[in-house]
Amino acid sequence: PPDPVFLPAELEVLEVPEFYRLQRVDQDVAPNSSLHTRSETFLLLRAGSQPLVQATYAPFSIRQVTGIPASPGPPQAWAIRAVSLESSVSPAEHTARVLFHLHGEWDHSRARDLPCVTLHAHHRGRVARGTCHLQAPLGVCVVELEIPPRWFSLGSLHSHRSHRRDSSPLEPLEHPEPAELHYSVGECGGQEREAPRFLGMLELRAGEPERRQEVWLDEKVLLRVPNVPLRPGQHFTATLALRHNFTADSLTLRVKAKKGLQVVSARPTIPSTWSVHLERSRSPKHSTAVVTCQRLGDIPAIPASSRVSELAAFLHLDVAVENGTGGLAPARPLTWQVEYPGQDPEAQKDKLVWEIQVSERDIRALVPLVQELEILNTAPLTGIPRVIPVKLVTVEAGGGVSELTDPAGCESADKQVLQVSDSCDLVFVGGKESRGARGARVDFWVRRLRAELSFSVWAPLLPLRVQLGDPILEQLRGWRLPGGPDSAVVESEDPAEEPERRARSCRPQFQRTELRVLAHFVAHPLDGGRHLSYLPGPEWLLDVTHLVAARTRVQDPRVASLEAGAVVVGREPGVTSVEV
């Protein structure tokens, strides 16, 4: 069949930071093209407002808004990311916190128009709601939603477990119950503009296990300490446990605490089994506690069901974080040492140093804020890194959000996919990565707070596909261009020779054709499998001609030349190739 005839109008997308023309794998020319219509497919990345499509056929051009019509209300649709800060709640910690922040580029001059976000919690037909107002300059807010106490009891459940006659109306939950979290965006004080979006699940627990850290002081004595930041004025309890085969009749525990910490009491878990004596002393920089423990009777047998741990708690130490010490270092060490009667003095030098974190503020979470969670790794094609800025913030009880000023640590889980800067303020791809991936993780931490981000990274699949609109460029008969080999201006003495001289000063004109460089962008599976994910699908290629224009050349420039990296122009008869 003859080649389709269509108007060579140039289509371009405006008001979009990044877009790519798409072409089907089995397609050579744009579909549905004629002298009256033109159809092309574009992939829009980081689209903020509604895009404009501009068609140009010099000297004429026209623009048209495309996309889904905007819903009633403000013209800009806010892109919002939700970060749930708790996976579970309990009667003791019954507040569910969710941070919301603007995702993508937004107009900071419209700070007064920032919307409100409503968090909805659904459980067994009941609903609890909380709202916050996004605030400049970070474009964030936090909803602190208090879960009703009855949600943690069987009496609130309309299920088979609630009709038992022997059930108390406020009997605790036997197993964690799921609650659904949704959120919606709307004008503050007005109606919600959209249906609530699903956020995730929240577990309701009758009791939350204590977060603690366990370290061995020696082969038979284990120390359990809380693994949470503390505030001045708070107390915490450290517990010592013994293996079931512990045989010594006495032991001495020495605890040396940095200024601002003090052991206030020592008590045995079972007073009839151990006697405990506490001696304390203080110096300008440290406080020291010596706890002498003497066995009074046999340690009770450990039940068979608990033999897995083979440990029995025998001593509790209450430690105070003194008031007025907020200006001291946030990490304060405690030195622990166990001694036995008749022990070799050299063995008594083994000590364990454990640090507690002290903070004036009740910081509950570390959250990394980014504007994008998807990266198109074009660095292998352009040599220019793709960078996403990261801003680390902390969330306090009460909903306060502040930028992190302390140095943080960070690491990319797979450096062959994604990199993170040493200062933890940039996530980037530099061109040396070997593949893409969906769910590429970057971890962040400061003290005992940890957070992570999960990115989709799409990498070009090599080799690229070079496509010419017509691989054969014919000479245009009767058309010539200035610039032949004898084009120098020379006066002809014989007027009859003037036409022949002019012919020698021109060169033949050849056809020109469009050049397209196309590529699949793929993500490899994290488990090392061979199944690739394609952006946006395996049937589509992305037009990357503009990205590789500076690296595209014609092998023999005498036969053809390249204009603007996208048009091949014939110059003289011959055969050549286009290389990237």
C-alpha cells in the first residue's frame, strides 16, 4: 500500500516539566494521521497543572488544553502524599498520627489557599475523623487521631465474639483488630472535593509490647533496657535476668552514669529469693551505684513453656533522667559491670557501655520529604545526573513538624539502582547504575529514629533503536542548492558560459527524513529474577531523540548531514549510517 500522506505538523506539550513522545513497538508512523487529523501519544511526568498541546505548521500554530476537566472549586488539583507514622495503637498509646505533605511542584504564592486534609478511621461500622491544614513553607501537616477507648474492647464489636454471655462489656481484644484508614482533601471549612482515598490498615492491640533492647553483660546475665528516647524528668526501669543454670550465690553490679542520670532504687523481682543492697555516690561528672545481690533461696523453676528463653528476671533498677539537664549531650552513657566473689581481677575489667537518648522534645517519628518517588534514569544517555532533593523532618507529639538540624545517616539498599548523597539531602542516579527497580529502598536514621523511602527507578534498555522515516533519500530532480565544489565567484568572460558556471557552483538537493531514537525503560525485579517491568508497558517505546542529540552523528558526513539531531539530510550519492 502507498505510504500515508499527512500534514507534518509539529506537536508539543506545554506546561509540563517533563514529557516523552511514545511510539508502539510495531509502529512506523503516527496512527490516524491524514491531512486533517494528527494523533500522537505522550507520557507526562510530574504533571502539575493541566497540560497544553501546541500544534505548529509554520507560520501557523494553535494551542488547546487537554486532559480531564477540572472538578468544581480551585483550578489546581493538589497532589498530596500521606505517611502513616504508626502501624498499631493500644489503650496506652491510642493516638494514630499521619503526616500529609504536598507532592510535586506547587505554587508557593498560593500558600493561603492550601487545603485541609481529613483522616477517616473505620472499624466495625464506627468512624473517627481528624483534620489538619497544610502549612507553608514545607506544605505539611499532621493529623493526630485519638482512637476511642471502646474500639479496644470486645463489647464494641458486632461479631460472634461479642454475644458470648460470659463476656464483659469491656473485655480486651483477644487478637489485633484491623481498622481502615482513608483520607480526603478539601477546602478548609468547606465540603470535601473528592471521595476518600484508601491509606492503609491500622492494628488495634489490647496491649502494646514494650520497645526494649537486650544486651549480655556476661555469659549468664542479660540486661534489658528501653529502646525509646527519654525526656528530662522521666524514669525508666532496667531489668537484669539470669540463665536457668546460674549457680553463683552472690554478685555485685556496678553502674556508672553520666551527669544527668542517676540510679534511684534497686529491687529484686522475687524478694524471697534475693536480697539487694544499693550504695550510691556522686562526683562532678558521674554518679556511681553499687548493687550487692545475695541469694536467699532457690530460684523458682522455669515453666517448660518458657524454656525457650531460659531466662528469669531477678533485679529491677529504676533510673532517673534529672531535670535541668536538657542542654547536655543527647546521648548519655551508662557503664555496666558484673563482679563475682573471688573472681580474677583481670576479668572484672570487662564493661558494657549502653547509651540512652535524651531529648527535650517528645519526638515520635523521622520523615523524609521528597517531591517525587519515581525517577527516569536518563543519565546513561545524557551524562547528566538526575537528582531528587530530600528534606528530613521530625514529628513531635502534638503534631509539631520541624526540619532536622542534627546530622543524619542514610544508605541506599542497592547502589546498582539508586544513590544517596553523603549529607543525606539528595537521592540521585548518576549514570553508573546498572539497572532499574521498583521499590528501591533508601534508609535514613538519626539516633534511634529510622525511616525509609521506596522509589521506582526506570533505566533505559540497551541497545537503543534508531529509526529513520525513509532510509533511501532520492535526489530531487530540477532542484539544486548553492555550495558546489566550484562555488567560488568568478567572472565569466564569455556570456554563453554563464549558465554552465552557475550549474557548477550548485550541488544537487536530496530528500530529508526524520530521525527518531527510541528506547524501552525498564525496572528489574529486586529478587534478581528476569521478569522486567516496562514504562508504561512492553508495547511502548519512549522517544529519546532530544536526549541523545549531542551524541548522534552520521558516519560519513559527505553522504548525509544531521540537522538539530533529529533530521537526516542527503548531500551526495552514497551509503552511510547514523550512530548514537
